[in-house]
Amino acid sequence: MKPIGRVLSMSGEYMHDRIEITLFKGERVYKGEYLYVEIDGRKIFLQVELNPIRRPTSSYDDKLVRDGLAKRDMERETWKALCWQVGYEEDGQIQPYLFPIPPLIDVYRPTPEELKQFLSPSELSIRVGTIYPTDTPLRLGLRTLLRQGLLDCGGVGTGKTTLLLTILMGLLTQTPKDQPVHLLVIDWDGEFNVPGLAEAAKKKGGYVRIEAPFKVAREVRIAPREFYDKVRKMLGLSPHSKEARALYAVLMRRRERNETLIWDRETYLDIISDIDSSDIKSSLEEKAEVLFGEVEADKTIDLIDLIMRNSLVHLDFSNVEGWDEIIFSTRDALDVCYHEARANPRFGVAIFIDEVHNFAPQVPHEAPASKEAYDAMLPVMKLLATTGPRNKVPLVVATQRLSEVDKVVSTQMGQNIFAFRVEDIDLERLKGIMGEVAEAARMLPRGHAIFKGHAIKVRTPVISVIDRVLEPASVRKDILSAWRE
């Protein structure tokens, strides 16, 4: 293997974590690229943070440039690479090399196979793209991914919905035949109405698409104390308020009788009918809409049964006119899945939501649904973001406006994150999740993304090109296509 440069620090100091490299003439490296050095029989991998050109400059050069007389002298230019140490592999784990990287040792570019072995998880994994600019596959470990969930962000047309489709297809087509898969897609605008997805799901274990409006008809049974906590949090009641204390008293009597309660409007109204104060009773009755929605849909679905009998359940809201119906129906679907997973050891489902800022907004009054809808939805979204994965209900979500996603949701989901090119307004939130490497997301071309997370072996960011397995349904729905038709 031919080296591409040598370790050489201009300051004269050599550290274990930050390494400066002088490249040989004609060699180039890109930001985010992986390199390595060999020490004591180990390959210590490095990642390029900066790739500057160094050229000695005098004040006279400034005059020559000003007078138009300066000419580029490539012999005076030195191409450099400033790197952070990633570590070396030992027994399937990445370990840090704790001694300084010595001067003048050779630096190599890994082969695609070496890079694949270093980055790819040892667990069952799916391919979602390649590591830029190589053909080395980027593979995500499924056990880790589904134990933590994933956040996917980027501007309009950068490739974030394509990534969701790629992950869906990976789960349906790259997992073993004897490995069941159960997925739920919340599709608010019909982006997932693509034939290839339905066909793959049918081959894997079944596909069903449900068009709204519908009502989730599965009973959720919970303890009286859990019923109280849920009502109080969803309504934003202080534990010391009159409503909360009256509700608590009634539900504690139910607990003494060892009752389990069905989470629905009828049970709620039955409970508050036992409250003596007519004013408190009336106040809580008026808030039933926040908890259970305003209108009962004619079509009822047993969502849990559909999920258990199919590989992919597709809830299509593209024909719904109002956002309140989308939010209330989605809240019911997420809620029933979470409670079923808690109660049933055999049940689990990965939930995919595009444009999650419409479902868990940072500022609800600026989002498309009503305050009442978000009062009901936000506690469920925060619950799933924080505890859903460990209860077998992970979220895989995308958004074009990261700064508009509820901060609890975005922070919790950031354990595995893909960042496509983002708008400047979203960059600060992205930095809070990924660190300063997020700056690179401003320059990414379409289809390229930075990945940082636990679903690969290293914790440093990886620049990747996402596989375009399927395209969202809206790709062909532009105005020029409409005019042609």
C-alpha cells in the first residue's frame, strides 16, 4: 500500500488525539475522509477535520497581488490534513490509542474493504448508502437502530424522505426470511404511495393501506393511577388544582376496588360523573375533546391486529382536509401501539413519520393544527421519543425544519441522526445535537448526508451518499409535469 503523506506538526508537538499531516505532492484528501497510520501492528484510524493548503506569505506578496503581478507557484504550496483520532478495532470494538502519534510516520488511505470492516456493525444490519467518495457501503445495525430510533433532517428536496423509503425497503428486503418485521407509516400527504414499497411489504409478510378518516378501535386497559397521570399531563393540570384532586380521589377509589380501566371517552365520562362538584365535573367534561378528539369516524380499525398480521401498515391521510383530524388520529394510533407494547411481550412496531415538526412542534400556535390537538399529541410524542424504543416502539422521523421540532423530541431522537443540507435557521439546533461538524451540512449536495450515531461502530460523523431505492410519490408532481399532462 502506497502512503499518501506523513505526520508532521508545524508546532513541533505531537498528540494522541489531534494529528497534523503533510500530504505528498499530488495527493488530496477531503473533509470527513478516513485515513490510518500503523503503530505496533495496529491500524489507528484518523478522520480529516480540515484540509487546508499552507503557503508561506510575505507582505510583498500582498503588493504583487494588488498590482496584478503575482503568479501561483505550486512549488510553494503544501497540502495538509488536520485530523482527529478515531481509534483502532479490537474484538469488534473501537478503542482509542492513548500514546502520541509520532512524527514522520506514513499515512495511508484505507481500501474499501478495510473501511467497511472498520465501520460496519457486527450485528444484523441494512445498507442505506455508501461512504463518500468510496463505494464502501454504509450499514446501520438494526438492534441498535431500533433500540434508539433515528432522526433525519434536511431542506426541501435534499433526500430526507428518500432516506426513510430506503430504510423501510432495507427492513423489508435485507432482513432474513425468518425475521418478522412490523412497520407503521404515518403518511400525511401521500409521499409513501409508491408501488415498490407495497410490493416489498407483501412479499415480506403483508401490506395494508388505510385511508382516513378512521377510528382506532382497540381497547387500551390501564391502571387507575396511570389513567389519572395521563389525564393530568394531557390536560396540563397542576397536581394541586381542584380538577386534579377531584379526579385523583375518584380514581383512587377505583384502585382500591382493583379495577383496570379502558382508555376511552366513555370511561372518562363515567369517572368524572362520580365527582360531587358540578363546576369541576362540567369543566372536565368540556375537556373530553382534548383527550379523545371531537368527531368519531365511521370506519373503525383494529390497528394492533393489522400490525401483527402485516409487515407494513400504511395510514394514509392525504385526503384529509383538516390537520386536527390527522393529529388526533395519529395520537390514537401511537398511543394504542405504545400501551400494547407495554402489555404484550410479543408486540413491537417501528413507526415512521415524515415532517415531524407538524406532529411535535416547538411552538404549537405556529403549527397547522389547533392548540387542543397538540395538547393531546405532544405528551404522546415526547413519551415515544424518550421511552418508545426501549418499549419496542421506536420512532424513525424526518423533518425539513429541525428548529421547529419540539426540543425534547429532537434531542432524544438525536442518538442516530442523518443531516442533509439544512437551512441556516436550523443549523444551531443541529449543532446542539451533532456538534460543530454540523457546519459541513451547509455544503452537502443533494442526496449526501452526514451520519452520526450508535448504529455504526464509530462515534465520529460519516459523510454518505444515500441509496435511492425508491422515490417519494411527489417527485413527479411538479407544475411542469402537470402542464405537460
